[in-house]
Amino acid sequence: MSVSRRMLAASIGVGIVFVIGVVVAGGWLFSSAHGVHSLFARAPETTTAVNVTRFAEGSTLSLDPASSPILTTSNLTIVRFSTSQSTTTAEDILVGVKADTTGNIPAWITVIPHSAPQCTALGGAISCGGLALVDAATGKQVDDGATPTSQPEPNTTITSSATTVTGEDTDLSTPVRIGTTETSDLPFTLGEDGTLRDPDGKVLDSTAFDTSVGAWAVSSEVRDTFAGRSVSSTHQVWTITDGHRLLAINGSTVLWSTDLPDGTAELNGFVAQDAVTSEASSDEQSGAQSGQQSGDATTTTSTPRWLVSGTVGVLATPDGIRATNLVTGAQVWSIDTPVTQWLVQDDTLLIWDGDSVVLADLPGSATVDPTASPTTLTVQSGEDEEPSGTEQSSGTTQSGATEQSGSLSPSESDVQSGDATPTVSPSSRADGLPPDLKDLSDATVEIPSSCAPNLTSTSTDSQTHAVTFRDGTARTDEPLEGSATLKSQTYSLFDGTPVSIVVLGCNAGGTTTHDQIAVFDTDWRLLGSLDPIHDDAIETVGAPTTNLSISSVAPLGKTLHVTISPVNLVGQNDCAECSASSAEETALVWNGSTFTQTDARYVTPASTVRAPLLSDVQAFVDAASRGDDQAASQFATPQVIAELNEPASTTATTPADPSASSDASASPSASVSSSETESDTTLRALVFPEGAAVARCEIVPALSDSGFVTMGDSGVFLSATEGLQTGDFVCGVTSTSSDRSWMSPSLHTYSVHLLLHGTADGTVKIFGIGRSAQ
């Protein structure tokens, strides 16, 4: 790699070009008969397109220039995107793209915190400032300090995203801004009216440039010819643009000019000097600063991303990347695909079209024949295009996906009858994706048995039912009418494997209905499921057993953002038939066989609250146990801290039913027992012995006056008089100490619980310590 090229590339930022059709406005006496030597003389050799938004439905993705979004290995390009996902804390995703892929599916997708700084190579892993460590080969999260479980290919190195373009010996040219004051570098200036003028003030071009942006120029030394033969003399041709117009000048003669498509200026960074900072923050909309690979947006310069080598220049337009012979105005090559943002890393051209990542290999230095026909590569990355990897005879490469499939309806032998084991009826898909709703609408597949317990099935697995869908519904008429209905479907990517996430409407008979999630692989097998009501992986507190709806599923790789409603919270209706006005938005991560809930927030009419971290609540318990009230006060109200040293009862009688707790004091810290004996033992010593542990935290569901709140295999008696508000949480506390057997985690009731006011960011705010009778 040429050192001078690295330096020049860094000086102009990241470059990419979308084709510009130029119109020759005039002729001249010289021509470049022997071609042009340039890094960009040859068209990109390969083009790969993989659809990302298919596996991140519900999010708007954008390249994050400030976090160095590209890392490369010998067979992978790893791109970082910011997401618009708002149901949980801010997240980014890393996407692994195989450069030689023939499909429309990324190698892997993994979620990292948006707050993670620039990602760098660390052995076989990608380290993002200590907040995320990802195996580069598989995309799986690696424990900090551990060795990646799967190394990249032998001798593979991961390259960071320094702004470079590699090649042999041809340097990149640096665009120079034309001002209103004459400089020694330029033979012209801009007049106050935006016209281009020579040093004597003569107008060279009467069409005004945008003076707030200015114009940028690059020069090319061109060998003169006479009678078709090259001579020793050269002349200088200047190519000038402000992102709206592109023209070439030889001396005082305009050789050719053209208007550029709308959006070209913003896409390539031709922006007003005083608008750079503000526009740098709106990359998601305009992509104006997308070529910047590093640095804070507030320090971004307005140097455009106009990539020039020799006499070939590359610019991006919203419709594609195009290389132009700057002397003749002729198109050299183009990549025809929509462009939202773009980057150049080493020899790789990356295009983001808002749905797909398009990669093209820049072949390096070569001589282009100015008389040769331009080369065009067309990339089609939409979901409704032809199967990916189809080579076109015209030199066009298509990389797309199709929703086509083979026969969808099962044969008679596939339909369950008698004691025969039903056969799953998959059809191979040309795009390599798992089944969609159309595929499943008349197929025989396994579904969770809890979805339709009354459906007849010969499946030997008690956890699943093999059922046959007809027009999207599987049903039975006996003994009770029950049904399972296909409601919605989206794709996701679990550790590099595409899966289909299907929402099922489950009716066990009568009026009882609720939604579940079923996960199918490319062989149409049921990989797993999620029942919001019965599965311990997710606690949909207060949810009624009727009409529980999964209104949205937004995947980010193996993380799913799911919205569930309605949920009944304390202070709202507490009957299953009554409507509720709150919803749960939760994040679930696939661990290989089941889902784990990693985040939840609840949207109520008055506010939105997030579930607290168990570790933060445990920090309060640990501080209270060791007598560190200063540390404990970070998580609790002054009243709770004061009550830690007050006397507490050492004996109590467990109430026989929830109503026994209804006589509790209005003070949140009061015992619910009516038969406690006062002693000198403090509340701290009683309920926070050494080793006390927070077992579980959940939002408080709707209550009448009092009730038993189920929390997994255990629960807690709560009274509505304990100062509870809509959006408050309860946490159960346990102990394995021999003298605290009444706090044993094996009991079905938490004898000690903490009450927390809900907060928007999940900050722990404990306002009460409650005790059931011991």
C-alpha cells in the first residue's frame, strides 16, 4: 500500500462514487489517446448484497461514522449500525458480511450497547471499549478476558477502519476549495455572485455556484497528442464541483459540464461551512457525513468525499456509484443501486441502501481506455428480486432474495390420521430463508402444545403438537372447539442461522385466547417458543388470560423486542375481563434453546417505567447488610434508611390467606403480621443478614385491597395500603442462613420484600421494606 495514498485518502475522508452522466459542452484541441492510469480505472470485480433490515424489522439502521463502523478479516467485513429501536436502552448492531456470499443473508448479527466506543481488533475478537467482546468468526458474545471460542481462519487478521484506499503506485488527488480570494494553488476564484473567474476577473463560467458551500477543484496532468500521437508536452485540466454541478476547464475553456442529481451534494459532503456541525448530526436522514470514519461530528470538516485518482473521479448519487473520466466527461464504470450512505475501507467499497449492505472490491491501479464502453454493475437487493447470486450475461450482478417457495399444501399423507405420525411438510426456498406465513398457511408443522391443548395430535412430544393449518388456521371441533391461528411473521438471525419468528393466536376453546411466539428453522422445525402467560422466561405481570396480544416483534439478530398488551398494573383494573391501558415492551435473547428476558419497560397512561437491574437492588441489600448507609442511600429514600436501625419483630405467624395481610400498617416498612413481638433486634439485622440475596423483581400487578403476587415459583403478599403506585416494583429477598429458615429460597412465599417506585431509566428507588408474617 502506498504511504502517500494513505495520507491523501485520510486527508479527504472516505470516498465513494455514484455514476454521473455527463454532457459534453464543448470541444478542445487535445485528447488523451493512450488512456488514463488510475486506481479507479477498472470496475469493481465482485459485488455482494445482503439484506440487513429483514433481520432488524421495526428499526431504522444507519452507519455510525463516529464509531469506526468497518472491521475486516480475510473473509468477513464487519459493519456497525446504529438503530432506532426505542423499546429498550439504545443499541447498536454489528453485522458480519461474507465477501463471497451468494445469498442475501448476513453471516451473523449481534447487539452491542450504543454507548460502546469505537470497536477494535483483539485477537480473534472485536472489542468495543470493554462494553462488548464479540467473536469475529461467529458473532457470539465472549466473556471479557476469555479467548474466543471460534477463531477466524488461520493467519487471519482483523483490520481496523483507518481511512485508506490501497493500490500500487497511483496517488489520490486532494480536492482544493475555491474561495473568493486568489491563491497560488488555483488559477481562478469565485466571484461574490458565485461565478467562476480567472485571476483578471474574467468570467469563465456564468452559471453561479453556491457560495455558502463553495466549489472544489482537482487538477489532472494530461499528455498532449498531435495527429493521434502522444507528444512530450502536457496541459492541466481542472475539474470543479459544488455537489450540484460538475465541469472541466482547460485554460479558460469549459470542456464539458453537467448538473448532478438532487441529493448528490449532501451525500458527498458538499455542505455549507456553517452547516457542517448540524448536518453531521442528521446522518440518518441525509447521509451527508457518512464518509467520515472517525472523530466527533462536532469537529467534522466540510472537505467533501470526492475520490479522485489520476483523471478518474468517483462520486455518489442517490441512484448509484459512478466513476467519470474527468478529462473527457465520459463514464468509466458505475454500480447501479440506491445509495443512502457509503464508505471506502482499504480496497472495499461499502454501500448502504437503507435495506442492504452492498460490498464491491476495488481492483486497484490500471489504465483505462477512454474509448472503451463503460462497465455497469446492477445490484438488486430487495426482497422481491430474483434469487441471489444470479449472473447476468450483460455483466450485471444481481444479489437479492425471493419470497418464492415450492408446493405449500401438504399431500394427503402429510395430514394426521389415525395413529400415523404427522409429517412436517416443508418446501425448499430458493432464498435459503425459513417459512413465512404463506408457506405455513397450508402446512403440517409442530407448534407449542400450550397454544392449542384441545387440538388432536399424534406427536410423541408432550411439549408440542403436530397440527395442520388450513388457510392459516388449525382447528378442531371436539371435544371443545380450539384453534391456532397464524397472525404475523418476521425473520431473525440466531448465531448465523436464519429463523422465522411467528406469532400464533391460541384459543383453547371458549373465550380464552392469548398469543404465543413460535420459532421455526429453515427445515420448518420448531426450535422453541415463548408463552407470555406460562413461561418463566418472561413475566407478563397482571396480564389477563383473555385477549393477550403480542402486538409487535422487532428482531435485532437473536435479540427480540416484543410488545405485549394489555397488562393490568396496581391502580388499574384487576379483573381478567376488564380492559387495561398499559403495555409491556421487553427484550428477549435466544440462548440456543429458550429465551432469556434482558430488559423490560412498561408504558402506562401516566409514564413509562423500566424494570430495575437485579444487581442494583442487590447493591442496596449488600450495603444495608454491612451497615454502609451512605452507599445504601443511593438506592433508597431517607425514611427507609432511618428504619433500618429501628426495632423489628423476631417472630411472626404466616397468615393463612392473603386477606390476613390487609391489616398492615400504611407504612411500607410495617410487618403484615398482627401477632409480632417487639424486641431489640433491628430491622437491618433481621431482614438483611450476611448473604441475603435478591431473588427476583417484578412490576406490581393490579390489586383489590390485597393479594398474592406470583413471582415465578414463589410470591409475596401485598396490600394496596402499602403506598403503591402504578408502575411500582416488588423484589423478593431470600437467605440461606440457618437462623433465617423463614427466608429460605425454597419457600413458596417471600417473607421479605422490597418496594420500588418505577423510574424511566430503571434507577433503583426503594421506598419500603415489607415482611410477611414469619
